[in-house]
Amino acid sequence: MRTWRSYLLGASLLLAFWQIGAWWAGESVLTGPATVLAELVSESETSRFWHHVGASAWRVIAALAASFATAVPVGLVLGSSRRADRFVRPVINLTYPVPKIVLLPLVLLIFGLGDTGKIVMLSLILFFQLLITTRDAATAVSRSAKYSLYSLGGTRRHLFVHVIWPSVLPAVFTALRIATGTVVAVLFFVESIGTQYGVGFYILDAWGRADVPQIFVGIVVLAIMGAVLYEIFDVLERVFCRWKQM
Amino acid sequence: MTQCCGELLRSTDLTKTYSADNGSVPALGPTSLALGHGETLALVGPSGCGKSTLLLLLAGLEKPTAGEVLFKGQPLTRPHREIALVLQDYGLFPWKTVRRNVELGLEIRGESMDSGRLDSLLAELDITEKMDLYPQQLSGGQRQRVALARALVLNPSLLLLDEPFAALDTLTRERLQDLVAAAWRKHAFGMIVVTHNIQEAVRLGRSIAVMGSTPGRILALVANPRGCSEDYRGQADFFEMSRLVRAHLEQTA
Ligand SMILES: Nc1ncnc2c1ncn2[C@@H]1O[C@H](COP(=O)(O)OP(=O)(O)O)[C@@H](O)[C@H]1O
Ligand SMILES: [Mg+2]
């Protein structure tokens, strides 16, 4: 509940500054929050608007799920097998610095302009962030934790379940929270091509029509989407990593 | 091989050389030792002389470069269900409550312990009230008690302790030494305690092996029949023994 109150306070503060800025610069330069909120309310009464939001939410959630399901297992394996890591590390080091967004044309060529291409593009960017964080956290598991587990009679499987996975989990949640910022930013790019739906398209479309209030509506929606995802991962971390709060 | 009478553990010419990036580290020279059932041995020596390495080999956690370990007459090549280990940093898992830490060994082995025996062990170690806390909510001394509980619930016939109380203040340390001595008298497990503290070696080791470095080896073996007995600390023969062990140690430097 404290979270909600602080969100309310933060949002009011932001809106106040925004409103002051709008008064100072004039509505023709900076549309004020009152206008944008009114636009948001009227837009939210159309099904088209929710179609945009739904399309974006689906792409983001699918990309987060796909990158989680691929990057975390690979990171766990690389972090706990020195041989695998030695083999794969150069590959990662060479591919990681390539800004993945420049692959957008290729990805869309291979996977098509539909949702698949977009989700692959988003997942690709998240994949490396999650992979590297997971791998490094798994590498950091102490020798003494491993000795203890083995001396209790544990196998490699027990080591995964009782030691590596729980010790990596907080880092995974941190990576996921950071990933929400990245994914929403990249969403705007991928939705600028080959689609009629999504908040990214919505913003571009409004821009084309020079409908400034609607541009702001799109921005606000992206911000809310990012914040909601961030909070979801925060809550999940508090549930699954209770020991971290002690 | 004949199974020798009353012998719990024997190592012959145990050697360990670690291979590191910048060459190899001779951690432990050929080291031989033996421990009878229900006997205790303290390994005392300067930092870096290979004490932990020796203990890990005796626990079956590291493979020797040469030599072998016999546990109850059988070659030891991996952790054994009757050997329990407590490490210097306790090796507790911060993501598990005290209860789940203590019961982890049983859980892994698919065993259970009758609750009366568990309760009496927890009472003996004075951690009954801490079971639902996390390790990071405990003091160092309490954590060490939890680590001991986790080892002792497995009812080991050999307990290995690596500098168990090094991070504790003097009074806590002495109280825990007395606790371990009492547990030993009650449960009669074999025990090897690694320490760099002379008084700890004298308090707990019924024989005391003085180690020297590069590579680590045992330089002297001192019999200390009053080790682990009640009210040993503070008596004249305790100080006499400490002086003797110190003299041996000073020769290694
Ligand atoms: N895993 C390892 N890899 C390489 N060298 C090690 C490793 N563990 C210990 N050593 C080295 O072996 C020697 C003995 O270490 P250790 O057994 O920990 O000594 P002690 O417990 O007596 O302080 C030291 O020189 C140490 O640096
Ligand atoms: Mg050591």
C-alpha cells in the first residue's frame, strides 16, 4: 500500500511540473496534462485504443517470457560449467556489443513483419541482458556453498535446486526490472514498421496527423506499461526472495 | 586390505597440488594420519599451510593428487553419508530458514528424524527458538550452532570442523568449544578440528597434529588425553599442554 501512496505522490508531482511548464510555454508548445488526461479518457472509451494497448502488451509480455525461458537456463549452464563457459564466452563477447536494434531489418526479413518478427526482435535485446546477469550470478556462487551442499549428500541436481537457482533469482529479477525499460523503448521502434496496431504505431500515427494530445496519450500509456511491469517484478521478487528483505 | 580394528579414518601419503593459472600450488605434501572411532584430532598450523585442503580431502570433496583416504577401511572417493563437515563461514544458505537449513541434509537423503531427537538436539544447541528465522538474522555464534545442528542431525560417525569459531569473540568461542566437547562426549563421533588457535586445539583435540607449510605436512603429533574433557580449560595441565604445542609451532616458523 505504501507503494501506491508513493506512486500517487510521484505522479502528482510530475503532473504539477508538467502543468506549470504548459502554462509557462503555452498549450500550443507543450500540451498540458489536463488536456492529455481528457484525451486519454475519451480515447479509452474506444475499442481501437484498447486494441493498440493489447497488441503492445502482448508483444512485451511474449518477449519477456521468451527471453526469460531461453536466457536464464543458458545463463545457469554457463555459470555452473566452466567448460561450457570457456567455449561460449567469446561468442557472447563478440555478439553482445552489436547494437541489436540494427538487426531489425534482418529480423523482420527472416521472421516477417507480423508479431513474430517483432517479438523476436524484442527478445533478442532482452536475451543478452538476462543471459549475462544470470551467468555472472551463477558464477558467483561460493565454493563453500557448493562444498556444504555436496557434503550433505547433494547431487548436481540438488546444487541447482537448493543453491544455484535461489542465489541467482534476485539478480534475475533485477535484470527483468531493467529489461522492462529497454523493452518499452524498443517497442516504439518495432511498432513503427509493418503494423496498424500497438502504442508505438499509435504515437507515430498521431504524429502524422500532428495530433499532439494523442502523442502524449501514447507516451503516458508507455510509461504506465513500464511502471506496471516493473512493479510486478518487484512484487514477485518480494514473494520469491523473502530472505532478501530480512 | 584388512579392515583394521577400531580405526575410523586413515590417510596415507595424501598429497594435493592445485593447478592455478600461474603454475601449480603445492598445498599439501605427503601426509599420513589415522583416527580411531570416537577419537578427536586437532590440526593446528599457520595460515595457508594446507589445513583446509587436508580437511576437504578427508571429506571426499577434493581429489588428492596422490595418496588415498580410507574411511572404515574403504577408499573414500566422494562425500560419505557418515562424514559431516562444518566450514569456517558456516556454509549456511541465506535463502533458507534455520529449520530448512538444519533439515536440508535429511531432505536430500530422503530421511526423517524423529521429532523427539531433533528437539533435544536443538535444545542442546540452544537454537529451538530460532528455527523460523533466516541465518542473516542470527549472530555469528548462533549461526555456528545452526551449522553444527545441520551436521549433527545426520548422526555422523566423523565430524570435520574447519576453523569453526575463528570469526567469534573469545567468550562465545570458548562457550561453543565447550558445547562441541559436550556433544562429543554425548554422541561419541570421531572428530577432526582444524584451527590456527593453540588453545582451541588443546581444548578439543585428544591428539594434536602440528602442521608446517610449503608444502603442508604434519611435523609433530602430541597426545592430549584430556582434550574434550569437562573443566579442562583453566587448569594447570591445560596451560602446560598449550605451552608445549606453542613450542612445536614456533619450531615450524
Ligand atoms: N582452490 C584452490 N586453488 C588454488 N590454490 C589453492 C586453492 N585452495 C587453496 N589453495 C592454496 O593452497 C595453500 C593451502 O591453502 P589452505 O588449505 O586453504 O590453507 P589453510 O586452511 O591452512 O589456511 C595456500 O597456498 C592456498 O593459496
Ligand atoms: Mg583454511
